Amino acid sequence: MRAQLPLLVDAARLRVLVVGGGAVALRKARGVVEAGGRPEIVSPELCGELRELVEREGLAWRARRWEAGDARGFHLVFAATDRAEVNAEVAREAEAGGALVSVADDGAGSLFHLPAVIRREGVTVAFSTGGAAPLLARRLRERLEAVVTPGLGRAAARLAALRGEVQARWAGDEGRRRALWFDLITPEFVDDAVAGRDEDVERRIGRCLSQS
């Protein structure tokens, strides 16, 4: 398996196309929506859950078969029909137009894969097997959800808010700022965050700031 480049992008700023209306297309569309994107759908029919997603989110749906030119202007394209020849045609056109393409029945021919994801406020953790074993990635996510907790997300959000204060107090001293973060974000800090001990997290922050 070739090495892949992990990349987190702002889905809300991308034009995304999903070609297909079944269970695979549903997973792709749902993943984009959960990341803040608004995929467009091309398929003559939609499975029940995908139809519900389209209606609930107000997504654009072209209720017809794929046609040449449909991939024009998109950044990401999912070829997720139940016909290999259609998926291959979608992939060729998408790549020729400069889009990144994911092909449901051709992992090796895909330029990207949607990973299994855990989101906790300011923390996003993604797992991928490069399309080789999606269920394994899902099982890894389930196991690590015990570590990537809401408390960890809250701690990340708190640290993000703290950055401005640290930058203002030690604007001209990058070394001191760096030392503060290393003194603060210790394994014990992470343990408190994972366990949801928000008060202990705040005490650590206050103590670190007062000693710096």
C-alpha cells in the first residue's frame, strides 16, 4: 500500500459531488455533511436514508442518471454507483477536470478516502486503511472513542481560547511561550482532560500561568 497524505480540509468551502443513491453514497454524503459540507447528489433514485438526508439538509439532488459534464467545477467527487463502468467514467471525467475522486469499487484508483472520524469540539481524530479495510478503521474508532472524550474536546477548546492571552502576555518571548505550553500540557493534563475533570484542568492552567 502506498503512503498517503493525511489532510483535514474545510468541507464548507468545497464543492462536493456524490454520484449514486444507495448505501455507499449515503455514507459518503453523510460524512461530508457531518464535516460541515453540502454535497450535491446525482442519481435517478435514492435509498430511504439518503432521501431523508437530502430533504433534512436541503441538499441539491439531480434525479437522473450520470451525464458527461456533471463533474465539472467540483473539488471532490465520489463515484458511488452500483455499476463499475459508470464509476470509471465518473472518475475519468473528475480527474481530467482537476477534482479529487473516490471510487467505491476501486480503492487503488481512488485519489482519496474518507476516514473513520471522531470529533470532539476542537479535536478531530481520523483513521484510515486506505480503503483496504474500512471496517478495521471503524473498529479502531470505536476503541479509541474511550480516549477521545468530550472532556478532551473541552480542554482543546479551552487551550485555543488561552492562546490569545499567552500571546499577549509574552508577545516578544517565543521561548517563554513555548516553555509554558510544555509545562502545561503534560501527560497528567491529558489524563485530566480525558477523564473530564474540567476543574483540575483549570487549576493546572491557573497554576502554570501564575508560575510563568
